[in-house]
Amino acid sequence: MGGDCINISSFGSSCQKGESFSDFIRSMEAYCDSLIIRTPNDVNINSFIQLTETRVINAGDIEEHP
């Protein structure tokens, strides 16, 4: 399908500099057709999905960790 992956950890993201996770998601939608997000156990992705029109796949959060 020709997709590329952009791997971003919390150490390399603008969240480390104080940007909110909400702003990070809004910024990433400019670069992506979809987002696959895995977060620490204390984050609920569903609360951020309405912030973007980009498709979001929950790869693990407070409710969905394997």
C-alpha cells in the first residue's frame, strides 16, 4: 500500500517541551492519513479521537493494553 511509518517516542516529541498531547495529535494530522497510537497506561485515546478528522487506531491505552 506504500505506507510509511513515523515512530515518535515521548522523548523525541514536542510533548517533552511542554506541548499538550491534544496539540501533538492536531499537528500530526498534517503529516498523516491515519494515526496508530500506543500510549502509557494513564492515557485514554478515546478522549482525543474527536480532536482530529484523521483516522485513529488505538494500539494500546488505559483501556486497550494487550
